[in-house]
Amino acid sequence: MSENKPVESWLTDMDGVLVHEQQAIPGAAEFIQALIASGRRFLVLTNNSIFTPRDLRARLRAGGIDIPEDAIWTSAMAAAQFLDGQRRGGSAYVVGEAGLTTALHDIGYTMTDVDPDYVVLGETRTYSFEAITRAIRLIEAGARFIATNPDPSGPSQEGTLPATGAVAALITRATGVEPYFVGKPNPLMMRSALNRIDAHSESTVMIGDRMDTDVISGLEAGMRTILVLTGSTRPEQVDRFPYVPTRVVDSIADIIPLVSEYAPLAER
């Protein structure tokens, strides 16, 4: 990371960076505390659309990390913001959980299964054949297809779970219609996060555990990037990608001193 470019703002992924299975990764709580103490603007990002920020704050706190509710940005919130800019006061048929329906309600959208403007697909642990069938028929009838993120699978204590991208592929195969994915690696997710905290890409760093989502979307949004090796991307995989992060570190604990080290000169 360049010494002559102070870091005014920080964005960080959640799963694999701050937590594993809802348990804090060593150094995560201290990193958030360092950001709050420094007064730096920051957001915790997640492609998970199941939970509202309030829900996530409670879950994170139970795992040992206290993050302000307004410092959490989900793919559901990014999707809602995108739809608000595309078609204000529209309607949607939603396949998803409270995190997604709440975000859409908050922008004034109506939930309906009768001639909606959009079918919006998010993550859920209770995908129903009936709901997916309804989504397929509404898309065939002309509804636009939006999905919160392209992740094909996710982890659980029991093993791999199908995620939004896998169900989106099923719907695409049935309809021939590809969704527009709002979440990472779409740099739109990063841009919406930057706008939310009034940050500039040149003075912001994105922290993530995946080269193919966190790092590439941060890079495409014009930010410096840090890859931590506590999540999805293994050390031997880094060099296989055609792009590189600004820095690779073992874990979030290694980034704590950087909060002060890369603060604006006047604050050092």
C-alpha cells in the first residue's frame, strides 16, 4: 500500500474476514474498535441477503464483535437501492428472507405475485418449489429478473449449502433469462457502499477473503485491496489469478496497525 495515499475509509467483507460460522476471528473485534476510535468511516459488507442489519448486528455481537447497525451493508440493501434508482415505487415478487423484503419495503416497493415489475431472488434456507415455479412463470410473463448475488454455494457446519447463484441458474435454465446480479463481484455493490459513507475510491481500502469477489470488485471500483488468508482463497491460489491485491496478510489482526499507520498525515 502506498505511503503517499492516506486511507480515509475502510470497507471489509464479513464472512471469512471477521467471522467464521458466527464466531469472531481473532483480531476482528479489535479491528472494528480501532476503526471506531480513529473516526474512520467504514462499512462491513456481505452478500448474505437473509438478515437485516439489525439481525446481523445481534448475531455478530453474540459472536464477539459489536458493529453499529448503520455500518452494515448487505446485497439486499444494495439491490433495493439499485431498484429504487431504476423504477421508484415499483413492485416485486420476492424469493428470499426478511433481509430482502425489509430492504424493499424500506424503499417503498410493493410485494406482489400479480404482474410485478421484478422477480427478486435472494438467499434463503427454505427455497420452495412452489415459489421458484411462480418466479419462473412471472419471468416468462415479462417480469425483470434481479438476484442479490451470484454465489453458487455457501458454508455451514454440516457442509455446503446451495446459495442464490445456484437457484438463479435453475431459473435461468427454465426461462432462458439471465438475472442481473447486484452483489459482489459487481462493482456496483462497492460503489453503493462508497456512496453510503460518502467515501472516495482512491482513499478507501477493501478487505476480503476471496480473490474472485472481494478483490476483483474492489479493484474494479478503483480501490486498494487487502486479501486475508482466513477464508475462501488459499495462499497457493493467489498467483493463479490475472490480477493481484495490493497486499496479502494472514488475518484481520495484521491490519489493525494499518488503521493508524495509513491515517491522514495530520492525524498521525
